[in-house]
Amino acid sequence: MLTRFALAAWSRLWSGCGNDITTERAVAMPHFVVDYSANLHDKLEFQSLFKALHDYVVSTGAFPIGGVRSRAIRCDDYRVADGREDFAYLNLSLKIGHGRDMELKKQVAERVFDILCDWMKPVTDNGYCQISFEMTELDPVLKFNKNNIHPLFAKSP
């Protein structure tokens, strides 16, 4: 079993092979994952949400643009409350790497939820929808990634 220090050393060694897995970069992500009920599909335009979320998290200075990614997953099989066809749901999960202080995480979580609720306002003003959000901090020993996009956004000397 690798210790955190052995893993960090291995990561630096591996990153020398042209792969980006340094411990500093491991904190870089966030990943936004939206899952939503199929009855919302024609009412939502995700690119505007993703742009607002990406712009915000990058503006904090705590998340480099090269690590941010988003995706939406439509759920065709679902049930909300008593099963009425016009009841909908949308859940946003935000996965972040380990290492940020609680105050920043709280600030980011509150602002992300505000962005989400503002974006969903046309839906919630005209129908019934459950909106949820959670932020998860991933364990640094159990999270692995390889990202060769970071260098594209690195500042030139």
C-alpha cells in the first residue's frame, strides 16, 4: 500500500513522462455533474449554466480553468413525489479535490447553488421541480486523474 508521500513521489515521477498528475494539480478540479428528470429536457439549455459555473469557479482563483468540466445526464426512469408527470427534479453534484479551506468551500457552494437556482427560475416559476445540490471533497489518496489540458492554460514566463 502506498503512503501519501510515496504516492506523491510516484506522481511526480509519472508526471515527468508527460502526464499531469502532480499533487498540486490533484486539487485543481471541480467537476459538475447534473442529473435531471427527462420531462425537463426541452426546458433546459445547459451550456449557459455550464458557462456561468465555470466562469464563477475560475474567478475565485482556487480552480484553474484546465481542470473544470461539466456534464448533464438525462434520467428517463425516475419518480418524483407521488409520480405526477409534471413533477420534475434536477440534482447538481460538484466534486472538488482535497485541500481547500471550509470558508472557501462554503462560499463556493452557496454561490453555485444561487447560480443554479437563478438558471432554474423559468422552470420553477412555471411548474413543480425539486432542485438539489451537493459538494463532495474527494479523498486525495483515492482520487486519480490524468489531464494534459492544464499546460494549454499555463502562463508563459
